[in-house]
Amino acid sequence: SNLQPWRFIVVTDPKIKEAIKPFGFNQKPVADASAVIILLGDLDAYKNVEKVYDMAIEKGLATPEIKERLVNGVMGHYPNMSEQVRKEVALLDGGLVTMQFMLIAKSRGLDTVAMGGFDAGIVTELFKLPNNLKPLMIMPVGKALEPAFPTVRLPIEEITFFNGLE
């Protein structure tokens, strides 16, 4: 629906970075990074649907008829979703935007670490997040001080199936 349910807090201030170390379970990248990006999911992103499609019309990317159809679809569906389902939508979209960010950062010579292991409650409290913004991930960004530890991937034959699981 192009609702863009992601929000970012970019932390560069050393004092704030020091304060956020504990919510990242004192992981080294949180302390050492040039910036730490906190990815938030906006569970009320659907409320921006009119704005999104007004912008699309203004840029010549949509017609009023397309806007009306899409707005009606979103507003007929999203307000009735549970908070959990809206969070799952934000997690999916947040994962996609995070990977895009990581690829762009790498293309510019920066390193990133997408971290799901953090204390969301502390993040919520420290940044006084409203109820609609849920912490999804933290991502330190900068030049790596040392190489990342090597990892392995399962063989493609074990994770890829054609036309079913057999």
C-alpha cells in the first residue's frame, strides 16, 4: 500500500550512544558505531494514506481515481487490523527498508549490523515513544574497527524448493 510504516531515530550524540548501550545488551557495535539507527514501526502509518497519494498525484504518478481506490482499500482494511497484525506489517516493511539501507551503506563504504537483540522496553522509555511507534531493530553504522566474524549459510539445496516442498 506504500504506507511506509518505518521511522528512524539516528543517534550520533556520544552521550545518547552511551545511554543506549545497555538496551543493546552492551554489544560492542552499539558503543563503537559512528551512528546507531533505531528502526521504529509506525502502527498508524495507514493514517498517512491520503498524504501519500496526494503526493503521488502531485508528481503525476497517480490519478484521483487511483488515489480514491487505494485510500478506500487501506481505510477499509487497516483500521480493523489488530495491533499485532499491524506490527507484523511494519516488521516486514521494516526488514525490507533495512536491507535497502544496508546495501546502500555498503556501496558507500560503510558497515552495518542489523540487530534484533535489544530491549524494546528501554528504547520505548528512553525515547518516550508514543504507543503507535514500536522498536523493531537497531542498526549500528560506520567503518568496522575489525572484520566481522565469519558465518556460514545453509546450502541452497536445503532451503530452495520448486513447485512444492517435495
